[in-house]
Amino acid sequence: MERLIEILEDIQPDVDYASCTDLIDGHYLSSLAIISLIAELEEEYDITVPAVEIVPDNFNSAERIMKMIERLQEEY
């Protein structure tokens, strides 16, 4: 989780990723930031994020992003 928060902070600083639960709904992450995040996640965690996974529920918090990463790692 620590590395994930570092990645998020590199893409969009000035957000409390440890407690924020509305990264998408609260407009903390733009669509370009999400694209950058997905590219970083795929490289860092050796996963592929399919288009069906790119939904607000999977990206609204660092915890939800981590759960998606873990699920994708198990599937592949």
C-alpha cells in the first residue's frame, strides 16, 4: 500500500490518499491522472487493467485500488 500511495502522490500531490474515499467522485483525479495511474500500476505490479475494471468504484480510494490490484494479480 505504501508504494501505491507514493505512485498516487507522484501523479497528484496534495491529497490525503490514506483517508480519501472519493478520489473520482470528488474530482481529485482527472481522467489524464487516471490514465497515468493505470500505466504506473501495470508497470509496478505487473498487471493489466482491462477496460471493464476502469470504473469509479475501483479508483475512489487507495484501498479500493489496492484491492483491484490484488484481484488482478490473482487472476493472471
